[in-house]
Amino acid sequence: MEVTTLDVANLLDGQLDDVPNQSLSGFAGIEDAAKGDLTFLANLAYEGHLYTTGASAVLVSKEFVPSAPMQPGTCLIRVEDPYAAMAKLMQAYGTSAGEQPGPTQVHSSAVVEDSAEIGDGVIIGAHCYVGAHSKVGNGTKMMTGSIVGDHCTVGAEVLLGVHSVIGNKCTVGDKCILQTGATIGADGFGFAPTDSGFEKIPQLGNVTIAAGCEIGAGTTIDRATLGSTILDEGVKLDNLIQVAHNVRIGKHTVIAAQTGIAGSTEIGAHCMIGGQVGINGHIKIADGTKVAAKSGITASITDPHQVLQGNPAQPIRKHQHMQLAIRKLAKEFTRHGKGPDSAKTGS
């Protein structure tokens, strides 16, 4: 990264404070930044570090007003959203930015079936496998032990992390990231009860993941029984999430770790779902829904842009009022000698 503060301000449509143009050579956290580094201040809880940082430039919001003098040589670049702006810069000036794809590289221990089609600049690491009649797009990187099954389509500039798996007939769009151990296209959990036990229902569908999605480490997305399990454009899944067969997740929805989504549920676009949320099967969740961690969604959410909490989940203010009422009730029971903290026994 070799740019100037003026380059950064121009790229971000930002406002550069009236200080001399400076060279920037890298990124750093605001606590550890030194001369030549670019950093950002998005959370005002870290404002104190602004006045001690050695960074050459700091991204701040356009409304921010410093409450103390900064170190000499540190300038501010004012933008609409410092966090989003930093992400944009790291994409633009990261270590791989501007690199031209080199020749295709296939490690000697990798296996690529003769009928597979490999694009330009693809890197296939040690012990990888590309199945029959599969296509791998230009600039895609397969890290050690990653697998692309038969009849798959993998887009351009995809990153397949160590030991990640794309099962047969699945599709992954351009610029997706599969982190370590992500599994796409395992069988859905389908069994029919019979007099002699549970009979496996063949899972004949696939998984289709649109462009710009990221799948966290250890996350599993099951193939559909029939048809497709679908992630729309820009979906971001954290680590250790279970997405069951025939689920559909709308554009730019983000889901935190250890959430489980049962089969045939549809989640709308631009939703935000916290960690360890349980979501029932065969329901629909409206666009823009936000769900607090450890909540349970047991029925369809039809009104968009709600904030929900609890198990079963309900509007967050209603949940909070209910929790307060339960605490008051518990105090009353204790006051009358009937609560678990009461000194009386046998009452």
C-alpha cells in the first residue's frame, strides 16, 4: 500500500483536514498505529486513543468534533461512515489489491478430473480435489484440502478455505469466501418414519450461493431435498451455523454464530440475526428483521423491520416489559415467604 491522504480522501469522497498531504503505507488499530498508518474511529468509546495515536491519518465521521489536541502529524479524514470507509479502503489497498492474476497453479498432490474446466489464474493447493464436469472461475484460490465435487460451478475470485467442501451439483457465485471447514451441500436431515424405523429420504437438490457471500468456519449448508437451498447476494454467515435443506436467505442478511435454521424456512433481505438463535422450519421472516441473541423464532414474522427478542421471540420492548414484570412478581413472592429465596420452608 503506497497512497497519500489525499488519495484516500478522494476515493472516499471525504474531507481532509487542512494539513500537508502525507504518505500512507499500511493499516493499524487506533491503539497501535504508528507513522505511516491509517486507522479509524467508529466507536466513541475509543476516542481517548485518538489523542495518543501515532497514526498519520484517522477516519472519523463528518460530525465528529475532537475534545482534545491530537499528536503532531496526525490528520483527520472525515467520511459518512468510518467503519464502512475503512472496509472499502482495505479492499482497495489490501495486500492483493491491484495484483494481476498469475498463471494457473495446481499442486502436484491435487486431483483435477479431466472433464473439469479450470479458469485463468486459479490456484489449487495441496490435496485439493476438483470433480468431474465442474467449473472453477478465473482467479479462484483453493486452499489445502478443499474439495469441489462433481457438476459444480464455482465463480471467479472465490476463496475456498482449508478443508472447505462444495458438494456435488452445487453453485457458488463470484467473490465468495468459504472459511476453514465450511461444508456446502451435505445431505439435508430428511427421514420418513416407518414401522421398522426411519427411512432416509434421498436429498436430490443442491445449494446455490450468489455472489459476494461469506460462509464462516464450520458452518454447514444442507442441499435441498428437491430444488435448491439458496443464499442470495451478499449474505454473511458467521462460524458454526446450521442452514437446513430448502432454506432461502435473502440479500445482504447477516447471521451470527451458532444459529440453527430448520428446513424450508425463508429469511428476508437485510435481516440481522444474533448468535445462538433457533429458527423453526416452514416459516417466513420478513425483510429487515433483527433478532437478539439466544432468541427462538417459532412462527412467521410478517411485519418487516421489527426488533425481536425472547423465546418465543416477540417485539423487544414487549419482551423487556415482560422480564421486568417477572422480576417484580418474584420479589413479591419472596416478600410473602413463597419465593425460592424465602427463609420459610414447606410453604
